[in-house]
Amino acid sequence: MAADKTNIVENNELPVAMIDVATSFADWLIILPTTIALMGAALLIMLRFNKAIQAGLAILIVIGIIILEIRLFLNVMEFGTQSMTMGKWLPPFGISFTVDVISIGFALAGAIVTLAVLIYAQADISSREVKYGFHSLVLLLLAGVTGAFMTGDLFNLYVWFEVMLIASFGLIIMGGRKIQLDGAIKYGFLNFLATTFFLISLGLIYGLFGTLNMADISQVSAQAPIGPLTAIGALLLLAFGMKGAAFPVNAWLPASYHTPHPAVSALFGGLLTKVGAYALLRSLLLIMPSARDFLDPVITFLAIATLILAPLGALAQTNLRRAIGFLLIGGVGSVLVGLGVPTIRGVAGASIYIFHSMLTISALYLMAGLIERIMGTQDTRKMGGLYSASSWLSILFLVLVFAVAGLPPFLGFWPKLLLIEASLSQGDVWLVVALVLNSLLTTIAGTRLWAHIFWRAGPIGENSEQQNKKLKPLTLREKYLCVTPTTILVLFIVFFGLKPAMIFDAGRMAAYGLLDKSEYVEVTGLADPTKEKVE
Amino acid sequence: MNTVIFRTIAPILVAIMVVFSVFILLRGHNEPGGGFIGGLIAASAIAIYGIAAGVEEVRKALKFDPIAIAGFGVFIAGLAGLLSYFYQVPFLTGLWAYLDIGPSKVALSTPLLFDIGVYFAVLGTIAAIALALEEDEEGK
């Protein structure tokens, strides 16, 4: 905080401006969701011994954030990209928050998932964990995720990654079982490694361009020497690929996501890997497209490998939540396809896929939590007979399986359709084959889970024909707190699947925003390319 | 460690360190110092008091849970940013007010408020870690 002598308020007068346009409430919508989440986390940790108000306050804060984000979403859809640069410093010196359709769309989906998880968690966590700051950590995670989606500055993105990392460490060990520590070490080590790679590439970017503002870099990256630029692009691909769990750096995800509470798994599955996927799109499409062009064969290969190997992994799993982890990884492959065919359709497909995956994967993990609660085990071999116990759950699960596999009429179908169209128009036949194969294998893996859990009467072995006696029916409280949010998420998936027009519009705008940087640059306040670069 | 000399000196030392940490915090705007280093000094004062008098005693003396202090710091740092809403300037813009107290002019500003937030956040976090470690030591 260096002093600036021109920036002095005397007698309540407005200071001499660095940015001289008055900031309106609409501009404040850009920063408020992140700030409120962060301050809400701070408030809840101050009140952590007051267990009674924790849940209610956290839910109220998230609802407030959702309302603000809906306002911001409507503003962005109507007036285009919005930006605010902190502290009145002109960009690229001040940290910019620049919100386009893709940012606010993902942030909104993230907040909705967080709300569902918070309600679900009331039946999932103990009062001891409330005292340890569960709700505060969830809000901190939301602050990190929202900040990462909205920031327009690469170093700031790194900071939000760290915020997410701190919150997720706290959440993944909550409960303190041995297996959780095991999962936390695998999760923590690889994510630390990924953020370190990201930090290294930030150093290289600053050395090459002298700026870390995304809009600023995007203006000069085309003229940069291709060698260093490609190295940076490859480092970012590795770092964000690791965060997003793309092949071959995906092993940490199924090894850790099944260890915490199901609610926490849902939060991680819905938010964390998506931030990695989003950062990939943002950095390689908007900021340095020439590096992406050079890395195109690598991205195509990674996309195909991820698409095909992940559902095979799911087929081999007998642990329910590990299997879902592999299905999640398969989705990252679809995002990579969009990165490999950077047309409007391809990028729109990838953006919609991320949105779809946030809702679907969270709902699947919440569902897994319900199944584990009734069955008393994570092992699908010991499960069976749930269909006769609860046909409603079996319908929800089947819908989710179809959605994640990309079968019509659910939300997952439309992004896959766009991606296949885009790959065909680019002549990437192998991508099409991989996408279709992925859908097929995912359907097999998912319906296999469904058959084992719901269809088969009892656990594997001699008694598999007899009705499972070990089922523990849900209490009324569990029905209200757990089944309701899961059902609402599934209803979102069905609704957007049947009425995809709005999603298509938003996806197309998101793709334009990423492929044509002019609006992003202009809104950030860096429109003049002849402007002399300092540094 | 638990000698008579140390136990006698510790309260005086701690008092001096806490006052010094506040001094460092307040001079930090234009000169070396600031909320981060001030918070670290205050946290080391608390750690020293913990070694001398025992963690139980420190927790009683602090009145508030160290983690809550850290949360308070983050909260008022956020508040410092939100204040600029009322002046129609972007988030975290520095706002200044000058108070004439006798012959001297005292500058109050939102960066100072932010720095106080950083002070409490660092103090709370490091104190919580230090006290938890010292508690482990005592348990053995």
C-alpha cells in the first residue's frame, strides 16, 4: 500500500482520479460475491462456538450471494462483460476483476451447488465439526472459487487457488479418520505441485511480458517468441491439467475424493476440478491462443486418452465414490476436446459441459452419500436391493447416470452434441470416436453401478437372489435434508436438458467472449493497443 | 526453560513486545513495518508468554479464541475495502481523513484499517498455531 499524494480526501471531497469514472452499484456486483463469501467465512469463524446459528447464517449468506450473482448474470447477458479494477489504480497496475458470461455462469452454478451441499451437510456432519469451522471453510472455498472465476489477473488467480487449497485441506480432513489423512496427503501433495508449476509459469510470464493482467497479456502474446510462449503454455497445461485431473495426472482424484464426507466430496467434485478446467480455457484460449495452436496435437491426444481411460477406470471400480471420481475425470476429457477444437461450437460445448458437470457430479456424490447411508458401506459388491427400498432414489440415480454419459434428453447431451459437431467440422474424426466411445463406456459403467446397487436384490455371492436385509431406511430428517437438495439438482439437469435454448445462448456468448478478446480487453480498460507498455 | 528468571522477566518482555508491535503497525504506512510484521511480533510475544506461564494462562489472558481474532482481522480488512462504496470509487480504494489534534495532524485512512485487519489475522493465526504446538509439548 504505497502512499499516493494525489489520492487524498480532504473535507470529504472525491480524490483526484486515477480512474475518474464514478463506480456504481452495478460495478460493485462484480466484487461483492467474493467479498461477502470471504467476510462471511471470517464472521462464522469468529462465532464458531455458537453452533446454533452457524448453519442458518451460512445458508443465508450463500442465498444472498446467489441473488447478487443472478443480478450480475442478467447484467452481463444484457450489457456484456463488466470489469472493476481495485483501488482506483489503472489496469494493469491495479488488480482487475473482469466478469464475462463464462465467469458468472460458473460462479452462479458453484454457488447453487454450495447451497445444496450446505443443506445436505446438516445431516452429514457432527456438531464437533461445526465447532471446527465446517461452515466457515465451505464459505472460504466458495470465496476462492468465485474469485478464481471472476479475476482478470493471473497472479490473483494464483492467490484464489491458494485460498481454495487452504479451505479444501481443512474440509478433506474433517472427521479425522485415518483414510482421510491418507487421501489428504495424496490430494495435498499433487495440488501443491500443481500450484507450484503455476507459480513457476507466472514467473516466466512476468519475465516475458512484464505484466500479469490477463487482458494486457492477451494483447501482446501474439507477438511473443513462440519458443518461450509454448513452454509457458505447456507448463500451464500441466498445472491446470493436474488441478482438473486430466490424463496422465489424474491419479490423485479417485485416490482422495472418496475419503471425506459425501457432502465435501460433492463440493470438491462440483467446484475444484472445474476451476482447473476453467483456468485452462481462460489461459490457453483468451490469453495465449498462439501457444494453444502449437500445443494442439498434445491437447488432442490428452483429450482422447482422458475420454477413453477414465470410464474404463470407473468400470474396474467396486468403490462407489471412486467410480464416480473416474466418471468426473471423463468429463474433463470433454472439456479438453473443446480446447482442442477452438471454434465457437467447440468452446461453447466445453463451457456448457463444465456447467453441466458442476451440477451433475455434485448431485452424483450427494446421491452416493445417500446410498452409502442406506447400505452402510462404500463397496458396491456388498450392495443390492435398493430398488425395492426406494424407487425414487433409483430414478434419480439413473437420470444422473444418463446425464453424465450424455444421453438425451438430459443436460449432458447438448454439450456433447456441440463438441461432436465442432470436431466433425474440424475433421478431427478421432475426437468424435473418443467422445462417442466415452458416452458408451460411461453408460456401461454407470448402468453397471445402477444394476449392482438397485437392481440386484442382495450383495454379491450366494444370497444375491434374496432381498438385502441390511438396509437402513432413511429417517424423516435425512429425507428432508439430503433427498431434497439432491432432487433439486437433478431437476435443474432435467429442466435445462428439456429447455436448452437459454444454455445455448449463454454458451455461445461465453465462447465469443473467450475467442474474441476485444471486448474483454476494452472493458478492462486496456483498449488502445498503441499505448506504450511500461516495464 | 521454566526458570525463575524467565518467568519473572517474561511478563515485562511480553508487554514491551506487544507495545512495540503496535508501534510497528502504525508506522508501517510510509516506513518499514506494517500489519504483517507487527502481527508476527505480537504473536511471538504470545508464544513467549505461553512458554513462561503455560498455555492455559495465555488463553485466559487473551479472552478471545486466537482463530476468532484471525477471523476478526479478515473481517475488518474486508470492511476497509467496502467503505469505498460510499464514495463511489472501486473496491479497496484508499480513503483519507485528517484529524487536527493540537499541533499535530493525524492521518486516518482505510489502508490503515486494512493493515490493522492484517495485524489481527496474522496475530490470530500464528498464535493459534504456536499455542497448539505448546499444548502438545505440555501434554507429553
